[in-house]
Amino acid sequence: MIRIEGAIETPHSHPGCVAAALEPDNLTLIRTFPIEGGVRAEIDGTRLRSITASVDDYLMNLAIAEDVCTAASKRRQGGSESSGVESGSNGLKIHNNREK
């Protein structure tokens, strides 16, 4: 059996937030974690088709996570009182600062 291993490292302004957003995708083939200045995804498996499909899904989710974390950061910096997302040591925290 052939073992296929690899890693994808991408730079991000908010690596903790991006890695937390991708955490639900950490299954057997891909594990994602923050690194200094970015995010690292380690890939490990034996079936090329499964790895290819997982990497394709990961890259789409990565783009969405980056967009969400960037938008949330801009809202926090702008002092917006609307809902936002912040990174935490154990994942994303959704908060709502709107008064009812």
C-alpha cells in the first residue's frame, strides 16, 4: 500500500480564526492548525482520489474561512455593533453585541 503525505501552508492575517473555522474539517485525511503568520494543513492517506477530493474541499473552505475572518476583523476594528466572529483557543465564538 502506498502512503501519500503532504502539507499546504498558506499565509493569513488571522491564522487562529482561519484554523478554528476549518477545525470541523479535521478528519482522518487533513489536519489544520495555525502557524506563525498562517495556517498549515497536513494531508495523509492511501487513496489518491480521496486525497484529491479532500484537498479540493479544503481549498474551497479555506477561501471562505479567510473571507469570514477578514470580515469579522473589519467589523471589530470599525466598532460595529453587529454580530461577529472571533477566534478562541477552542474554536470560533459567535457573539452578538446588539441591544434588544
